[in-house]
Amino acid sequence: MDERIVMVGAGYWSQFQVEGWRDAGAPLVAIGNRRVENASVLAQRYGVSRCYGDVAHMLDAERPTLVDVCLPPVAQEPAVRAAIERGIPTICQKPFGIDLAQAEGMTALAESAGVPLVVHENFRFAPWFRELRRCIDDGVFGRVHGIVFRLRPGDGQGPQAYLDRQPYFQQMPEFLVRETAVHFIDTFRFLMGEVRAVTARLRRLNPVIAGEDSGLLIFEFDDARTGLFDGNRLNGHPATHLRRTMGEMWLEGERGVMRLDGEARLWWMPHGGVEAPHVYDDGAGRGAFGGASTALQAHVLAHLRQGTPLENVARDYLTNLHVQAAVYHSHASGRRVPMAGFDPHHP
């Protein structure tokens, strides 16, 4: 299949997705952006030959086989709609939509048209999480019973927090969970199964931002398994590059504990034994989060080429947004929220 991939958007994160398509062997043929001058800067940097200021014009002129929508939530829906109405498979950045209703609307539009729509949720494609999934499947842990992630990217202190990278973070009324912890809702589901109940306590530590930037989230899964997300964006953790893993993790089972450190190393400690390195391919040198964007984009290409199953199609991704809504409701109500019977539209 001769892929013709175009991208809509030229903000901070777009550089990683341009690199992802290049590294996956399917470089972009065009970039579209409302401010075409921003698209031109990105295109010149990566050798993309054409730029457009109008998305519809780009889609009609280029007739792409895949559209990558790399835009903030407020701008996503028109670009996704334009691609879906033309029958073009589409990837959409997260946060997915301005709210749950819009996310559901884009999902329904794609399903009614029979067009694949995938959410660009790439954390589960980081090599350390893929290796942990492999170890679970191979029985290394025996019965898995707990997971803990301690998020400490250290990028959220002071009045200049996020302004050099993604300044709209400061104005998001729902921030830590909607923008960041949703990655780990998805990753916890990937490793532990479906969430059955949540309990959450959220805080705002940096007074210059609108939303929460710290929180404790407790997850309950089947078979009495539990998960804890302990996150704040102000403090750091021991790492050469704080955003490589964003923090540290422990995955526990009856046979031992696997620890992820800030250098993306995995350490295995068997029950009653001594912790030692667990050797695996950590994706060093492959870009953000161990090449997670490239891996997700290659995963979508494999689907288009060979028909392999897709992860994080829009319908499946809505489950993450339902859990996200339960987290915010748990904080607001001060209660544990079971997912069974929870209505995210009327919590």
C-alpha cells in the first residue's frame, strides 16, 4: 500500500509525530495548519514538501490515505469531521475532544461512516510498558495484584510553568487528570484490566494555573487487584531527563516486583530475592517516551497494510474518558465511585 499521510497541526507535539512517521517509513506528504507560516517552519525542518492553510483544501488536493490530527481539543472536531466525511482513516490527538459529548460525537460519526478513528494515546506503546505486558503474559509475575506509578516530571513550578512548551496548560480547568493522568488510566487498563471503581483526591499546588496539578487516584480492578497513581507536576524524580518516563513505577505479583526507574531501566526482585536489572530494549535514542509515538503510528500503518487489530480506537478510548469522569466525580463528592451504574453524563 502506498501511504499518503498528511498532518493537521503544527504545535509543540507535532514535531514528535512528524518524526514518528519518518521513522515508521511513511514520511508526511503535507502539513496543514490555520497559521500556515507555522506549518512551513515545521515542513522545512523535516523536509515536507507542501503546506496548506485550509484543511479541506489539503484533503481534496492531496487525497491522503491517512490523516493525523495533531491539534488541541478546541480545534479537533472540524478537522476530524472533514477527514471522516471524505472516508479517510484518522488519528486524533488527546485530550480527545473538548468534552465527553464531543468525543462521543466524533466516535459516532466515524462509526456511521465505517472509517477507522484512533486516538493518539501513545504511552501504552512505550517499550517499558510493552515489556511489562509481555512479562505478565509470560507468567513472570504469577498473579499480578498491584501497580503504583509516581508521576514527578518537575515542569510545573512558578509563573512560567508550561509557557515554553504548551502554554494552554495554564488555562485548562481540568488539568492533571484530563491531560496527564489519562495516559495512566489507559496504561493501567492495558496492564491490569478494566477499572471497576475509583477513589480520588485532587489539589492545585501552583496558584498560577486554573486546574489541578496534583492528585492521588486509587483504582480497583477484578480479582482484588489495585492501582495507585500518585502524581504532581511540580517535583522531580531521580532521572537524567525528567520527561523520559515522567516518574517511577512498581508492578507487583505473587512471584516478585518489577520496578521502573527514571532512566527507563527495569529492575526485577523475586520474592525473597535480590533486585537485579531486567534487560530489555528500552528504546534509547528513538524519541519521546522511548519512541512511543513511532510505535503507535507503526501500529496504525500495520492495520492499514495487513488488517491487524487496532488498539485505542475511539470507541474503546471512550472507556478512559468514563473513568476520567469518575475520578473527577469522586473528588467532587468525596466518595468512592463504582464504574457499574456510573453515568459520566450525569454523575
